[in-house]
Amino acid sequence: MIKTDVADVRWSLEDLLREPVESSLESALAELEALVSAFEADRDKLTDDIDPAVFYDLLGRYEAITRINRRVGVYASLWFATDTQNPAALNFRGRVDHALTNLGNRTLFFTLWIQGMDDGTAARLLPGAGDLRYWIEAARKFKPHTLSEKEEQVINLKDPNGIDAMMGIYDMITNKFTFELELDGEMRTLTRDQMTAQFRNPSAAVREAVYRELQRVYIDNSTVLAQMYNHRVRDWATEGTLRGFATPISARNLMNDLPDAVVDALLEVCRRNSHVYQRYFKLKAGWLGMDRLRRYDIYAPLAKSDKAFAYEPAVQMTLESFDRFSPQVADLARRVFEANHVDATPRRGKRGGAFCMSTLPEQTPWVLLNHAGKARDVATMAHELGHAIHAMLASGHSVLNFHAPLPLAETASVFSEMLLTDRLLSEETDAAVRRDLLAGAIDDAYATVQRQVYFTLFEREAHRLVAEGADSEALCEAYMDNLRLQFGDSVDVADEFRWEWISVPHIYHVPFYTYAYSFGQLLVFALYRQYQQEGESFVPRYLRLLSYGGSEEPARILQEAGFDVASPDFWQGGYDVLSQMIDDLETL
């Protein structure tokens, strides 16, 4: 049964730990302790001449340990996400992190041995590893950057009470923020998600007020938030140096199993194509009757009215969009609602934004939303359900490799958004509304491609500056330079945006993550063009691509789909699609 009132859409976590939770946690940790103790006892079996059957048995037992670890860890994370100000949730997460870190350190020897085994041993073991062949191959790529077991254990022990704890405090501080905004003649106290829903308000005065209020609150806290970022960057640099990475971004690229050259090509093509969006913003200013857009106006709607989307119609609209593409895809999305794995109610203290959490291959993923009734919220719903669909299609793999690698993690989510937009465009007969819908899709593509790439470009510069001892003012100036390069003379950027970077959670939590959004969006442009050309015959190939999960190297998966991600021409093709969308918009 799908809940219909957004005020009551809160997920159940009983599929992870049943009530009473304390008892379930104790049982899970006791089972983990027994499995880990037995696993440790067989450590001496890991030799160069190990019997393959013994290795595969150890591999299976490591999977079993990982499964329990995931259930317990995800429960703690999801509980905290729904109420970041709850001391009980915070304490529970801390206890779980401490316990799982200690247990993880005791099994660390296994992955370190896999990373360090010689080529001859690998040649004997890989043929029989089946679905986990690539997982082993990917682990071995970290061999040049892996420290001794004791050093790795020290890092694992320090992080939960060090940089990870600091990032948790960042969440606690920022998720507690409230904002004052006058709407319809009434002063309201809003959360960040409720504020960002107003980025597309038809009123230029409201849009300006929204951005000014957001920046005011973050700037009032800029000293502590900027200091947190400084420590994040220094911690990342220290560990990267110890591990011998050539550049700060190289660590993320290896985690994504992408050569530095591929990422450099993506970033450079995106940088060279800034003119595409600069042209769009100049056109948009004319459509809005403005000489030039302000930074407050880049998501401004072209239509005068801001259509509201209640929760239940938004769910049905999304599911129907999926069903038109593939009934299988719609059924998978429906499972998330029917399992009561959605939390969509906006409330103070809840983590802002949206995410999808996939725990075990056979479990329906959990989806967090903050549904405020805007068109963007419907697109976000389709996006996060796309992540869930991706995970469920990859459910035939192990807990160790069913998660899609980061470069492909946005494929299903962005594709799902495009299905929704396509459906809305196909049903709308009013030319003005169609124009607004298409402009909204281009705005969303800006937020997913260009904005995210420029975050990554800023991170590269920020990490360099911090290494040289720069202060927060220097980072602010670097961010303003970043905005000037991004917008050129197409957008006026007020000075308060110099502090915008402290409000971007990704650069704190997952350095250099954001280029994955650009990777995914440009890839989806290519995939969607194939879908438009091929129709239903495209669907099985697309579903097969998603079904790989993380069981194969990203470049190989995409090569099967006919893409060469090392070629700048491939990435340029995505911008060609964008340019065509802008051309189409001009004709409406």
C-alpha cells in the first residue's frame, strides 16, 4: 500500500533491525563477533600456495560478515538521517561506528592480502572467483597505495572519532539551520529544502530574498564551517600523501576505477563548453524581460504560475512515466513504496536533500525525500527511485559488488528524470507550458552537469590553496573566480555568493564526488538519444547495462553500450544534445 499524505510518509527500518532494536543490535553484534573470530583463526591459510577452494570459502565467509555489517551500519545511518538532532540516534550511530570499525580492523588482513598477492597467485584464483572476479581485480589496483596492516588499522580507528565525526557535526550544525522568508505577505520559518524549492519562484523579489537569506545564515556560521572544510582538505591530503597519490583527485579517480586522463578529458570538455550555458542564460534573460540574469534568476521559470504537485499525484505520475518505458521498471519502483521504505515528510532536524540507500542485494532500497510540492520535487522522486531501480536490477550480484561504481551511479537516476520530463512534454498542449518544461529540463541539466563540474574544478583549486596555507578569504576569492569563468558575462553574481561553497555538503563528505553527476548526465544524454532512435528495442540493452551493478569495470560496461569514455568526442556529444535542446526551446 502506498501512503498518500506526505505528512505521514516515514519509513520503517524493521527490515534492518527488528524491535526491540537494542536486542536486535546485540544479537547482530554477537553473530558478527563469532564470525569474525572464526575468520581470524584461519588467517594463516592465506599463503601464496593457498588451495583455491579454501580461498573461495574464506571469500564467502567475508561476504557473510559484510552482510551483517551493512544491515547494522545502514540502520544507524538512516535513523540519524531522519533526526540529526536526536541524541539517541547520534549515540546509537556512534556506538555502531565504533563496534563495526573494531570488527572491520580484525578482518582487514583479508582485503590487504588480496591487494598484495603476487600475480601468480592471482592467476590461479581469479578463474574460479566467478562474479567476484572484478571485485578482486579492482582491489588489487590499490596495491601501490596500501599501507601496512597496522597503519591501515590506525586510519580506520581514528576516522570515526576524527574526520568522520567532524563531518557528522557539519550535518548537525547545517541541518539545524532555519530560514526566515516572507511568502504571500506572511513571514515563515523554513528548512533549507523548503527554501531551495523557492529557487524557481516566479517572483524575482522572492528568488533574491531566498538566496540572500540562505547566504546570510551560512555566512553567520562561516568561521566554523570554513574551518571544518580546511580540516577536511588537510586530512584528505595527509592520507593521500601517505598513500602516494599523485594529486588529491587521483584517490577518487581510483575509487571510481577511472584513469586520471579520462576524468581530465571530461573536466576539460565541460570547461570548454561553458559558452553553451552562457548562451542559454543570455536567451533566458530575454525571455524573462531582463537585460541580464542575476545569480538569483538562473532557475527562474518562464511561466508565471508555479504549479504545485501534491505527494500522491507525484507518485502516480512518476510510476506511470516508468511504466510507459518498461512495466518491469515501474514494478521495481512501486516496491519501494509498498515496502514502506520511503521517508518524504519535510521536518526540522531531518537531513536535507534526498538520497537512496541500497543495503543488501535482496532488500528493497530506502529512499529519503523532502517533498515540498514543487516540480523539482517530482523530478527528485524520479531521480532517487532511479537509484533504487538500478540497485534492484543488480540484485543478482554479491553484497560486495552489486552497488554501481560512482561513474555509473547516476545513470538510472538521471535517465528516470528524463523519462518523467518526456512524459510531461508529450502530454502538454499549451506551448507556453511546454516551453517552461523544456527550460526546466535544461536548468536541471545545468545543475547536474556544469554546476557540478565547476564544483570539482573549485575543489582542485581549493585543495591546492589549502596545501599552500591559504585562508578562507582566499578560498572565497577562488570560488568567485570559479563563478566568473562559469558564467562569463551572462550572469551577474552578487558578492555574497563568495561563501556559497560552505553550503555544498558533497565537498565536505565526499571530496571530488561531484564530477560523477556530470559523467552520468552526459552519458544519459547519449543513452536517451539511442532510446529515441531505437524505441522498445533499446530497453533490454539498457536494463542489462544497469544489471551489471559494480561487477565489471565501468569502461567495459560502457564499451558494451558502444561508448568510449576516454574520447573527448564522446563528452562533446552530450553538449551537442544540450545545444539542440536550446535550439528547440528557441523555436517554441
